[in-house]
Amino acid sequence: MSTGTRVAGQSLPRIDAPGKVTGSAVYAADFALPGMLYGKVFRSAEPHARLVRLDTTRASAMPGVRAVISAADAADVRYGAAVKDEPVFAPDVVRYVGQPLAAVAAVTLEAAEAALAAIEAVYEPRPPVLDLAAALAPGAPLVHEGWRSYTAIPILQRDGNVCNCARIVVGDVERGWAEADHVFEHRFTTAMVHQGYTEPRAAVAVWDSSGQVTVWSNTQLPFDVQATLADILAIAPSKVRIIVPGVGGGFGGKLRIGVEHFAALLARKSGRPVKVMTTSEEELVAAYPRQGTVIELKTGVTRDGRLTARQGRIYFDTGAFAGSGPGVASVATMVLAGPYRTPNLHLEGYAVYTNKTNCGSYRAPSGPQANFAVESQMDIIADALGIDPLELRLRNIVHEGDEGPTGQVLTAVGLEECLRRAADAIGWPDRRPGPGRGKGLAIGWWTTTGGSSGVYVKINPDGSVTLNTGAVEIGTAALTGAAQVLAEALGVDLADITVISGDTSSTPFDFGAQGSRTAFAVGNACRAAAVELERKLFELAAAHLKTTEDALALRDKHVVGPGGRVSLAELARQSQVTGGGMIAHGTFIAPGTPYDTKRVEGHVYPAFHSPSFHAHAVDLSVDPETGEVTIHKYVVAQDVGFALNPTYIEGQIEGGVAQGLGQTLSEEIVYRDGRVLNANLTDYKMPTTLDVPRIESILVEHPGRVGPFGAKGVGEPPNIEPPAAVANAIAAAVGARITSLPITAEKIVLGHSRDAAGGTR
Amino acid sequence: MSTGTRVAGQSLPRIDAPGKVTGSAVYAADFALPGMLYGKVFRSAEPHARLVRLDTTRASAMPGVRAVISAADAADVRYGAAVKDEPVFAPDVVRYVGQPLAAVAAVTLEAAEAALAAIEAVYEPRPPVLDLAAALAPGAPLVHEGWRSYTAIPILQRDGNVCNCARIVVGDVERGWAEADHVFEHRFTTAMVHQGYTEPRAAVAVWDSSGQVTVWSNTQLPFDVQATLADILAIAPSKVRIIVPGVGGGFGGKLRIGVEHFAALLARKSGRPVKVMTTSEEELVAAYPRQGTVIELKTGVTRDGRLTARQGRIYFDTGAFAGSGPGVASVATMVLAGPYRTPNLHLEGYAVYTNKTNCGSYRAPSGPQANFAVESQMDIIADALGIDPLELRLRNIVHEGDEGPTGQVLTAVGLEECLRRAADAIGWPDRRPGPGRGKGLAIGWWTTTGGSSGVYVKINPDGSVTLNTGAVEIGTAALTGAAQVLAEALGVDLADITVISGDTSSTPFDFGAQGSRTAFAVGNACRAAAVELERKLFELAAAHLKTTEDALALRDKHVVGPGGRVSLAELARQSQVTGGGMIAHGTFIAPGTPYDTKRVEGHVYPAFHSPSFHAHAVDLSVDPETGEVTIHKYVVAQDVGFALNPTYIEGQIEGGVAQGLGQTLSEEIVYRDGRVLNANLTDYKMPTTLDVPRIESILVEHPGRVGPFGAKGVGEPPNIEPPAAVANAIAAAVGARITSLPITAEKIVLGHSRDAAGGTR
């Protein structure tokens, strides 16, 4: 907006709006093929047991049933992002309630469900590991007795029920404690929560006689699912085609293989197309939710509020399989450091097996949990020292050129501006404007995930432009942002661009819709393609306009030169006649961010690339009788580098805050004895539109060096700070310092957390 | 084979074999969507009439009918390749029996057919133009009174019922007649014939709410159909997506829009997916068959057999709309010249409107007709002069460095080798080995059609390669050939390559599967992409192998250098991690073939690019009682430049000869009073497998300068010479010189053609 751009930076309607507004967009859940069967998964009823017998004979004989599969029908492989520990079907030992044991395909959904009921499983229970404490206790039963035999990425620090311990060590915390006037120690806990995407996991698979399987899926990472599925099916990845028609929300919950393998295996066995789709119950007992955590945080500070040292341990209950846990535990240590200057750090993230569902990634994985601890404690410290929380933060935040926790040099740091503008907008310093009313602040930083993006781009003879990308649109409008970058670079309108996306065969590789990277990375790949197209356009136009290529410019769908102008449409037509068509490819990979390797161990994400900075502020009231929280205003000031499309960034902020408030106030997957008690959307309480407060978004623009026009990743950050901001405001309002998520009305009324403890020396 | 290539030149199984052999391949005719309606077309019952009234009220009210459309529902546009003269539905005047007047979509095919029967049309007949003679007669009624108002490509020479007259003039034929000792004049006729593809025209269309229509079609030219359909729908081409799942034979009959527009219009009106598929009857009355012709050929020759001059006129009965006629008439003049040195030429091709179905393109359009005349007359001349037909040809054929009829310089001319080897293989000079038995020769030349091809290529992390091309596989294995070129260039196996093709959105522009160009042009685009991939691979590998890029080579799926080797798979994986993915694009456009512009007029194809040369020889017997022809042996020697895949070139030769024999001996769409009398596959007599004789293929390789490894177009040529070769053999066998196609048993028994005449001075 401020840089003289024409398309990039404008709040243009998203390119996928019509289908989504009118309901005609086809999501994977809508996708159907003629003659398609319906698949259902039979799941373990025990958290930890030996599977003595699995009898599918009766199910196989039921009317309409066309295939029944179990462990014997899948290759004997284990899969997983960091640790290959998960089988398709439990072959012998079951490790959580909900683990797949078999699957059936039938001509109707009802017939498939009836067949499930006819499957008989006999278990011999084993002692289950039901929570972090039990898993970490000396002599705890092992969730995986054979953990040593699993293939894992070499960098991981594994030991029994711990499938990774990531560590950052900076300076010497002992010295830090010595330099501190006060040392604060607290313990925080957070609950397991589900991403709450609207569309369940869904896949339709069909095989052709060349031995290729095509799967229409709503995964966020078609290329990752392709690789995993190829392993499971024991065929080459190139024989697996994943096509993503549309994704009804993902938030990290659709990164890894979900139901694609069941659909593919059932389709192979039945010789028919098969569709598999999860129910809400399956989502809540057997998907990839956010890990519950326990966080121990110890921070030293001088009496004037300077941080001297921090020691933190965050334990992730990652469930029966490692899932995203090992990486999430790494990222967590970066969040525990906070966007603060702290000379001495000793931070550890543990991913821990238990007999629960396999946890995964959820929008800013580890962010809300770690930030909840860090930013809650900052307010506790401020109150203890008698320093205003805003002031305490201002004394410690990072600035341009500072070092991050692992030694990266921070640039384009808009943190102070975010903090001051959020505080202004919420009416700081008036923290307690009335009885039962309070305001809270929380700040944070986050990475823009790297990874490759490739694009193919062609200019069509009507002047329109087709962008092929392996990324997928998961609802964030990120591909609209990338298309805006392309339109800007080519001098065309956004409406001129059509996007083809998310097909492992027809589109180039993309690292996928994850980690706030899509608009950033695909946009940059588009810029690379545009450079090549510009070269080809100028070559043709120079001849046409009788001038040299260096005298030309792209403007308003034309190549403009001293001798006149010629439209891109005309040049594309000409190129089809004389030059093979106006096509190009472009690739992008984020440059590495240098860091100090000596500071880290077991660390999958040792630097935050093109980091974003943000501050949240909230003004709320607490009903003293019921503990009910009413949010009057919620402010987010986020340094987005460059706002590619302000409206949709605001949409990301509003959605991220809404989700964050759900995790803060009400959401929790409740386990008892290894069983989920609230596996339905009545008892698992997500906020509705009516629960979402007024949210004010302030887009701060400190352009980064790498992103298109300076843009940074924007999708995940808004989900990070709500727990801490709200907890701090509640403490301001009614004095209750709640250190466990969710902050239910009950906890507020009781004035403390059941699970938490804290203190100072 | 002979050039040290490893994949190119090998008879490897085609990449699309498994699906086609097992029947699991999905053709457009198989394609279905859930909730799909069935569309049918209501057609004119009159050859030429004013449409007084069209009443669809009753049809609209019938059970299961969801949409009825007629002229008012389509944009008021006319379309056509060379002349935009054809409306979607006849708005006022109908011009042939079978012309679309309306269409219906219903929930079943039966309901759609019932609705057709309920449509009422009232006509006011006009005098029809039923054949070439009537169309060209002075004062003939005009098929298009408003012909002057139509948009046409400017080069055409139009006049009333003549929608193009293309001309080649070389030297002075008057001088040529003067130099001749004998001048031969003959008249030949050929029948209208259908391509006989196995799969009827089929399309399924569905609209989305962004206003884009997606059409699954079996067109040979998705990008051409996209452009035409956009005009008809009055939307931008980029809002039309054509996807070609598979094509069950095309042979030129599926070049232009067929049923796609009916499907799209019905889908728009009904709001549902709609499928439209033709019946055999519709194919025979209202598709794009090969034009019937009348050919007048006058040739001067010295007594020792040197050609001094040729004057030729070929009239194409192109039907109610110009279709491919104007271009076909141009190509015909090149064929009339023959691959002979003739100093004086005056050759004309006329495309003429009549009230019949709109004729189109059929494998080597104009080739069989014009060659039938030229090569029949060569034998007549040989017999008249007492020179052996082989010898007469050898005295006149073109050689390396000669000029073509329009002045192009001929290179890689393998004609003499073809002629001698075919003659040898058939046992020449023993022309009349027994009573009722005879042998015939015919030679010809043909073009490799130009036009753009673009490809996207990526190397996947398992070392497999994905080729995206806008071309389509129409059954010739041309995309297997292109993939062999790519495999050769990248040092991988054919089995490593997956082809994604024929999708106007996800694949780059391609001029389409026509004119024997696909393996040639797409192969060359692949070579261009391979150059870019090699650069990227070498860049990565040089670092890996600690050497320089110029020390590297691609071999056996590896980059090999002095320091060792690294696999493409490894480099592709690395590129995804460090470089954005191993992708490239490539484009190709055949360089222009210089010719003498002063020699031509109204000419759409004034040069034959990378021309191929061929000789056919046949040995047959004729039953003296019945006139039945039995072919003992059929030989084709074809200069293919370089045989990319010998087996499939042999397949093209065998198929082309089989089709050619059908046109020669039995096929004819019979019109009486503007109505087709034999619109079914019982009365329209195509040869079956049992009718196809033993065919021997001799692949001659005189490598061209442009094609991959010297390859020339191979698909169309085998269809050209059968009529002349068979006619010459029949004349040798029983003395009957038949100058009209098809050469039915009846004509042979009568000993002459009903429609033809000839003579000499």
C-alpha cells in the first residue's frame, strides 16, 4: 500500500470467494466418484493392550460389504514425520483408544457401519501410561518397548517415553540467578485441544490398471501424504497421485496422512473407488490435536526489571506416537525465550509418549502453551516488582540487530511499535478501569517456516495468467496473496490470474500449506517466474516495438516502451505462433538463517526465519458470581512486514484470536482412564460466532529482507498470545492468577488453578 | 537404434498400455459425474430450408427434462477454423440434414430421447445444393447468401459457394505442354468417408460459481476447443477449462468442437453436470468426415518419361460450412505436385459449400484423394509410354537438394530408398505374376505440421520424472515417443516418466494432436526442458562431486563426473531442500520453411515442413466373376527420419493402411437428395480386423534437421497411398482402371468408373 504497489497490498476479494460464498466449491468431503464405496475404520477400545484376536469373518459376509482389511493388508511399515513409529493398523499391541485395527468398505455408509459392529476384538490389557507424570516417573511402563528400533531423524534426543528433548543453552543460568534480585518459579499446564476445522478428514481413492492410485484428499501437504502413502502401499511415490480439491480448514491438523491410506487400501482390495471420512467423534479421539503440556518456568530479574536468566522445561503429551511432538518441542524452546533480551538461558522441550491419541500440529505449534507461561509470568513479575507490565516488557524486548536465543541476528523488528500501539488501542495504562474489569497484554514472536516452493506460470492468449502451484488453499487466502504478488510482478490484475494447485502430478513440488509460509514462499517463486516471463515478453516486444529490451517496462497488462506498447495478450498469442508459448517456471527456497550451533541440541527448528512480532491486548470483565468472562475489546498489533492483502490478514487475525480464545476459555479434550469423555461437539466447547468479541487489527509493517515486498508469515501468530493476554487481564480484573488452560469460570471463581503452582524467593 | 541412443529408438511398451489393455483407462465416453444429466441434440430434417417454427414447449414439460435450449440460449456467434460461418443452432436457415436446432438435458438418456421426439420443427424448403457440380454451376443457389459478411482468415480466396481457392503456379504450363510429347488428362472422384474412430464424440460439462466451465472431452485440440467454446459462451477463454481424459481415436475427426458446446450450454441452463455423446448415426450424418472430391489432372510428359508440366484442379465438397476445407484445399495442391521434379505447375484446390454435413480433417487431409489421382495417372502414363511404372517414377522423383513445388529446398530425402525397397519387397518387376493377379506402386510425400509445444518437466525425489504437456494421446503412442525423447535426454528409463496431458489449465499450450506433429514437437520441447534441467542438475552435482559442471554427464539416472556419481533422485531431493525443486519448462516451435511466396495464392500451407517420403506396394488378386479383391501382401517403406519407437510406427503404418484400404475398397457416405442413406455401421462398410491383409513395414531413416534425433512426422502418411497403390494393382491384374473411390467390386466387374473419364492426346 505504502510502496507504490498496485495489486500487492490491496484488499482485493479472494480468488476462491465465489465458490465458497455460494457453496458450490467442491471440498474433499463433497468429492464423489460413480460406483464409489464407503469406508469406515474399526478402532481400539483399549488404551494399552495386546490384541489377542481380531475376527472380521462375520463383517466380511455382511450384505453390501466389499472389502475388509486389517494389519495383514498393509505393508509392515511404520510411518511418522520425525519418528517412524506408527503402523497403519495395530498389528499386535494397541496403544490408544481409537487406534485403527481394521477397516471396511461397503456400498453404503450404513452397511459399512453395520459391518464395523460385527467385528470382534479381544484384548489383553496392559498398564496404560495416562499422563505426563506417569510417563516420566521412574520405572514407568514404556508406551513403545521397541522404541530403539524405530527409524528417527538422527538429531533427536530420545530415551524411553521421551521421543525428543530439544535444548537451548545460552550463557550460564547459575550466573544469571546470582545476578538476579528475584527469581520466579512457576508451573503451568495446558489442555489437549482440537483444531476444530469445519470439514472432517476425507479422502476418495481409486486405482488404475497401471498400478497408480489417485487420492482426492483435503490434506495440507499433498507431497508429504504422497510420500507416506507410497511407503504404506509399498509402491513408488510417483505411483501415488494426491489431488486436493479444497480444504475446509486445516490449522495443522491435516498435515499428515489422515484417512488417505484407509481409502487407498480399501480401494485396492475392492477394486472400486472408496471414500473415507471421519466423524466428529473420530476427530476428537483419533486425530492430531494440540498436545497438552506441563511447563516449569524459572526467571531471574533485577529489581529494576531486567531479565538475567531463564530456565524452562516444557513437556508435551504427544500421545501414542511421536507425531509432530519432537519438532514442536524444539519450537517451544524458542517461544520460551520470548522476544526478550535474556543473557542466560537453559530451555528444554520434551515430547513424551502416553497412551492417548497421537498429537500433531496446531496453528503455531507450542506457541500458545509456551507463550501462556512466559507472558503470564512476565505479569506476575511486573506485579511483584511494582513495575507496569507494559514498562517491564519495554525494558526487555528485542530490537533491531539484537540476537535471538540461538544467536540469529534479528532484523525488521517491529516489536516495540506493536507493543505501544496495542497498548494505546486498549487504553493503557488504565489497567483496571472498574470493578471486575481488567486489561492484559501479551507479546510474542514467531517464524516464517522455510521449505521449497516451485511454480509454473503461463500467460494465455487472452492475457490471463495461469499459476500452477503444489501448495493448497486451506482457507487463509494465502494463494490469493501469492497471486497478488504474481499480478504485481507481471503488471496484470488479480482477476486475470487462475490458480491450479495441490496436485502431486500436475503441479510442482511445494513444502505445503504450513508454518505461515504459503503466500511468502509461493509469492517469491512467482516473482522468480515473472522474471523469466518478463525476459521472454521483452524479447518479443523489443522486436515488435523496434526498441531494445532495456527500454521496456511491464505496465497495465502491456509491455510499454518508447515506441508504443503491446499487450501481454498479443505477445502471448504471438509466442504461441512463433515461440512455443509464454510459459516459465520459478522456484524459491528461503535462505538459511545463521545461528550458533553450539547453543542447541536435539533441535529441529533452531532459528526463526523472517520472524514476525506481535502484541495482543484485551479488555474484559469477570462476573464475580459465575466467573464468566466478557471480552469488551481485543486488539492485535502484528508486524506483518508488508500486508499483501490487509483484509485477509485481518481475517487471519480475527480467526486466530477466536480460536485462541476457545483454547483459553473453554476447549479441552478430557481424558479419564485413557478414554475421551467429551468426544462430541456439545461437550467439547468451541466458541461460536456469537462468542467472538470485537477484534481490532493493527497491521505494522517493518519489511523483511526475504519475503515478497517484505511480507512475513501471518497465519499462525494470532493464535499465540490470547491465553496469556486473557489470563493477565483476568488477574488484573479479579486478582485470580490462573495458570492452567482452559481458564474456565470454575477456576476463576475458585481463584486458582487446580494443577498449577508458583512462587518466588 | 543406429545412433547409439538408449531409450529413443527402442520398441518399448507404450506408457498408456496397461489401462488400454485391461480396459480400465477412462475415456471421455466413460467419464461421469454424480448427478449428471444426459443431453441429446435435435437436428434438422431438411437439407436447405427456412426454419419457420421450432416448438420445444412440449419437450420442456416432459418428465425428467431439466433443460431445453435452442438458438436463443447461445451467443449469436458463428465459429469455424478458417471461416466463421457455423452457428451453434441454426437460427433461421437450416443448411444440412442433421444440423443442430435444439438440445435437451434430462435425468436419463431415455427421457432425453423422448423429449427430442416431442420437439416440433416446421420448415419452408429451399432449393438445396446437393453436389459439387450443382454448387459450381453458373447461377447456382448459394449455400450462404451472406458469405461476404463472415469473418475469415484474410488469405482465403472466396467467391459464393467457393470458400477458398488455393493455387500454386510454377513456370508456365503452356510451355510445358509444348515441350511434352504426350499430354494426359483424367478426371477422378472420391467419396465422403468417416474417420471411424471407436469412441464417439463425448463431453461432460460442469459450471462452478466463479463462472468457469470445466469440460471433459475427447477432443484432439483442447486449446482450440477452449477458444471456440469461449466464443460460443461469450466468456473469456480462461474461464473455460478443457480436460481430455483419453481419446478413443481421432484421426482428425475430433479436432474441432463437437459436442462440448451442447454439454456446456445445457449445464449452464440446468445448473447440473451434463454429458453429451453422439450415436453412430449422428457420427455419419453430422460429424466432420473427409470431403468427397472431383479431381481434374492434366500432365505433360516426354516420350522418355520426363514430366514437363502438370495442371490440376481438386474440388472439395466441404458441406454446409467451410470446416477444414480451405486449408485442406491448400494442402491438396502440394500433394498434386507429387514428390516429382515438374518444371511447370498450375495447381488449384477448391473448397466448395454444399448442403451436406460440414467436412473436416481426416488423417492426411487431401492426401489420399490427390495422391489417388496423381499416382493412378503415373501408372496410366507408364503403360501408355511402355515404361515400367517403377522406372517412370525413378526418372522423375525428387532428390536431396531439389526444390519442392513452392520452392522449398528438400533435405533428408529418402524417397528413392523407399521406392526401391518397397518394390523389392513386393517382388518387382514381376507386375503380373498370374491370371487376375497384379502389383501396384504408389509414392508420396507429406508434411510434419508445425505449431507450438510447451512442456513443464519435474524430476521427483524418487527419481521419477513428470512431463506436463498440453498435447493429448489419441492412440498413436506419440506421447510415448515424446517421453522417450525426454528419457533419452535425461538419462532415465521410459518407465520413470509419467505424463500429464491435455488440460488447458494445468498444462502448457500445445498446438494439439494433429498433423503428425506430436512426438516431433513435444519431443523437441522436452529436449529444451532437459537442457535446463541438466544445467540445474549439474550445478548441484558439481558441488556434490567437487568438480566443475563441464566435467559432468547424465548417465543411467545419475550425474557422472570424475569424482564419482550422484543419482537424479538424490539431486531432486536435495533441490527440494535447498533449491525449490527440480523443475523446468521447455518450448518448441518448428522453424519456418522458406518458400517462394510468388508461387502461391490463397494458400494456408505453402510448404511441407520436415517432409516425409514414402512408397507403398501391393500384390493382390481380383476374382473375375465377383470383382472381389484379395490382397496377398502390402508393403510400406516410409522415411521416418528416425524411428523413435519402431513398434508403434509399424502400428501407425498398419492402422493407416487398414483405414486406407477401407477408403479404397468399401467406404462411402452415400447421400441422396441431401440425406445420408447409410447412416449406420452395417451399411457404412469399414474393414474389420479380418479384412486387413499382411502388412510389411520398412522403416527408412534419413534423419531430418529439426525433429528429435532426426524424426519426422509418421502418423498420417500411411493413409495416403493405399487408394493409388491398390488401383494400380487392380489395373495390372485385370486391366480395369478405376478412377473413382471406393473401388467397389461392382466397378471392377463393369471395368470402369461410373463417374470418371480420362484420355490422352
